[in-house]
Amino acid sequence: MKVEVGDFVMFNYTGRYENGEVFDTSYEDVARENDIFVEEREYGPIGVTIGEGEIIPGIEEALLGMEVGEKKTVTVPPEKGYGMPRDELVVPIPIDQFTSAGLEPIEGMYVMTDSGIAKIKAVEGDVVTLDFNHPLAGKTAVFEIEVVEIKKKAEEA
């Protein structure tokens, strides 16, 4: 039974940068081995409906035609992954939006805003530059994926 558009698929994955460094995984042991374990996270296979755009196109395309138990390594360029960085997602804001809340902005740290998660790109004078681009924007990623379960799309009556 092969994965087709409309199927619900459970799969495990490990994502790496091109240099081999692991940045994300659904395997707890791999996360621990690579010092990216997050205590609050629930590790295990993730489920998606193929064709619904729930995951990046490069992985969705790779899952098509796979069978339960099959493993595959796929290289995902930015245009099939997280896109290219966009200048309009780099935004300067007044530093007092941090200091009035009792926070000290530090370059490189991530912050939660009303517009989503952003990385502090720079702190210069009274301006903090926030970058709302995905951390993998502009990067090629290599994913190892393994199909765990396939639930065929319900037949039309």
C-alpha cells in the first residue's frame, strides 16, 4: 500500500543541515544524542494528510509512493522547504517596547510577539531589529523519513 494524495500518514523524521548537524527530530533518543532534546515536547511520529499543505512541499512530495516501514533520505532546497529570507520580515522596533516590560533584548535570542516568534537580529542604540523569517529560510535541509502508518483516504460514497 503506497502513500497517495488524501491519505493520512504517520511518519518519523530527522532533519539535518547540509553539514550533518541535526536541527530537529521526532525521535527522543536522537534529540538527546544531539543535545536538542526539549523536555516539554512529545516525541514520536507526526501525522499529516497528504495534499493538504500541512508540511513543507519537499517532505510531502517525498512521502508520495512510500510504503509502511520504508525509509528515505531527501534533500530539500529552500524553495521546497522554508523559502528564502524576506526583507519585509526584518522589522525595527523601539527598544522601550522591551525595557518597559522589564526585558533586556539580547542579540540572537528568540522572543514571542503578537506577530509570532522572532529572533533578535540586532540591538543598536534605541532600536531592536526583529527577524520573523523561519530559522531555516534560505537553507537546504536533509531529512531522513520513515513511514510508520498509512490510513487510506475514505472512499467517496
